[in-house]
Amino acid sequence: MTALVRETTFQMLGRRLRSPAAWCETADLFAILTVASLPWSTSLTAIFNAMFLICMVPFLDFKAFLQSLKRPVSATPIALFLLALVGTLWSDAAWGMRFYAVSPAVKLLVLPVLLYHFERSRRGHWIFIAFLVSCALLSVMSWLVTFFPGLSLKPGVDAERGIFVKNYIDQSQEFTLCAVALAYPIVTLLREKRYWFAGLLTVLALSFFVNMAFVVVSRTALVTVPIMIGVFALLHLRWRSIAVISAALLVSAVLAWQASPQLRKTADTFSSDYRRYTQEKVPTSMGERLEYWRNSIEFFEQAPLAGHGTGSTFGLFAKVAKSADWLKGARVFPNPHNQTLAVAVQWGIIGIVALYAMWLVHLLLFRGDGLANWIGLLVVVQNIFTSLFNSHLFDFHEGWMYVIGVGVAGGMVIRERQATPKAVEAGS
């Protein structure tokens, strides 16, 4: 009996190993685990993503995959990575620093794989659900840490600000994306008169905003949230609805401003940091950014066409930090906290063209209606505007949010567009 059970088990395992559908399901599972772990752990994200890529190999249609790489949505991120790789040839940084600077761009190679896979898989919506549930759980944990700082895995001030893992910038990016992304299904459900479900999602969206208002929020999120909401309103609401919702949001913002010392403190840092930097020469966060930007523009002017090469930024900043023009006490960073400048310093105008071409192509991909189009568009818009204040495409957390969001949503959109002509043809 035991031998029979063992033989049956091996037969079932053998059939699954020979089944493309089974490998596709397993790849989907690891993709779900990847996005679910993203708010919590960089290590788990990397491990699950590696397993996803491995599960793609056994039954990959290499001819179809290579054909998909010719599309601009796939070719542009590959081109940006290749530019980072080739840029090592004219950099004067140490080779270790050059290859270290290439590594943030490697994740862009996963984007075409996700586009290809979710063009064929019908489980893309589970990726969005997994990320939403994971962020909702993180929001609950953030509140717990606010009242019980000892629960935090982060020491000192981060624990006091409601941060369980990672940092407040990453957490704000997640909560902002989830809260604004929920606007589309909420409006859709209201139009379908499914009020209970719409109310549930509204409460969930508000919970993210309340956490950012009363626990902790990044200044980048404060700037980008109105932009993201404005994009939604212009695309999906009538002017009358825009006026009503704008008034409601304005009242909510005033109430939150009055009720939340944390929100007022965060907003006040814009002016206080700038004043302390300009008048007192104190190396505040904003002051350091302005210092990075000013010097990065000068670096770009020195090598405008092809830049100084991959990995050159840290050495350039370290050199200028020894001069009298450098803000005393300011830290030396390997990037200028602006995506365009990070690309411009290393790869010049060529890099800027490659970066903006990728953003433009991905924006154009999500021109239609539907949840996948909305989420994909929102991910690109968020990355573009937050990259004004950080090198978010090359940062681990925000970079993976972009790669996964565009890859999964893009694959779903491409599949829907391919299915539409077939449906029309069948109907005719």
C-alpha cells in the first residue's frame, strides 16, 4: 500500500513537472509572494522573484519571448540597462563602484519578463490584491508600533514614528499608491450601485490616508498625492463630480491639518529646512538636496552628451565636498536624489532620452479604460513625480514597485487588447 501511494505521488509529481500550466501556476504563486513580501522584506522579495524567474524557464517559448522584446514597452527598459552597463567603459570610478552602480538597473530586465508572462496568465489581478492586503496589514502594524514602539524592528526615532520595517518614505509610497488606486474601483462600484462593497473599499482607502495624516508621511507623498488624485479626477470624473469631491477633499484636508500635529510638522519642514539652509547654512535634508542638485547640474555641463560614466557620481560629489563651495556638514551620497540628474550625470543627454522614452512609452501603454490601465498609469505617474525628489527608479523598493506594477498591469492590458479584435471578429 505504501509503495502504491509512493508510486502515485511520483506519477502526479511527474505530470506536474511536464505540465506548462502547472509551471505557470507556480510562477504566478511566486509572483504573488514577491509583491506580498515587498512592503516587509528586501531579502524575501529577491528570493521569491528569483524563484518566479526560474519557474519561467522550463516551458518558455523563447521565440515568442524574443519577439516580445522588440516592443517599445520592453525594449526601452532593456536599453536603459544596457546604457548603464556600457557606461562603465568611460567611467573613471573603481570597477567595483561601476558594477555596483549597474546593479540598481538590473531590475529593469525583469519588466519585459513580467509583461510577457502576464500577457498569458489570467492571475494578474491577484498581484494587485496581494499588494493591497499586504499594505493593509502593514498599516495595522504601523498603528500598533505607534502605541507600542517596542514592537518595531527599527530602532529609535523610526519606532516612535510608527515604522515597523524599512522607512517612512517607502511606507508612504505604498500607502499613497494603494489609497489612490482604490479610487477607480470605488467609483465603478458606486456607478453599479454596489454600495456596501464601495463603502468597504472607501474605508480601506481612508485608513491609509489617516495613517499618513496622524502617524507619519513623507514630504514626497504630500506633494504627489494631489497630483495623483488630480489625474484620476480628470480621467474618470465629470466636472460636477470633480467640484463636489474637490470641496470634500479640501474640507478633509483642513480638518486633518487642524487635528494632526504630525501633518503640520511635516509640512512645516519645507519652509524651516529651506530657511535654515539658506540663512544659517545648516545641512538640512532639503539643503542637502539643493546642494546635490546644484552640483549635479555642473557635473552634467562638464560632460553633457554621454556623462561621466556609470558609478561616477559618488566620486564627483566626494571631490567637490573638499572644496569651499560645499555645504559644511552635508553628507556625500552616490546619487543626487533626483532621477533625471542621476541619469544625466552618468550618461548625459543619451541617458535622459532613454529614461524619458521609457516613461513616455509606458504612459502611452495605459491610455485605455479599466482597472489594469488605471493602476499601470498611476504607477508610472507616481514614479515620474516622486523621482523629482529621489532616484526612485534605481531605489530598491520604489524601483520594484515600478517594475512589478508596469509589468503586471502592462501584460494584462496587452492581453485585453489582443483579445478585443478576436471578439469583434467572432461577433461579426
